[in-house]
Amino acid sequence: QACAEVQAALGALDPSARRMAVGHNIVPWVSSRCGGTLALLDVGMSSAYGGLPAAWRCDVGEEGEA
């Protein structure tokens, strides 16, 4: 169901949108779901959560694809 909701949200934002990155959903490490369509980025780096620093990089190709 979550993947269907991601697809619906992407379609509502822009018909050409293929991926979404989100935060405020603390996960143990940067990860993706729904075949790479959804990137989960909030790893709780704050000392309040005891998390460790993390980074996410999105490379954009020559055609503008991520």
C-alpha cells in the first residue's frame, strides 16, 4: 500500500516525477523502499536520538535523471 501511495503522490506533484526523498521518519540508516522510488533519509543524527552522522548523495546524469 505504501508504494501505491508514493506513486500517487509523485503523480500528483508532477507526472514526470519518478522518485521522492523524505525525512522526519527516523530510520537506522539511509535506505530506500519501493524499488528505489522512495528514499528514507532521517537517521536521527541529533544527540537526542543518539544517532550518528550520515549523508545521502543523489547523482544526476547527463539527461537529468537521478
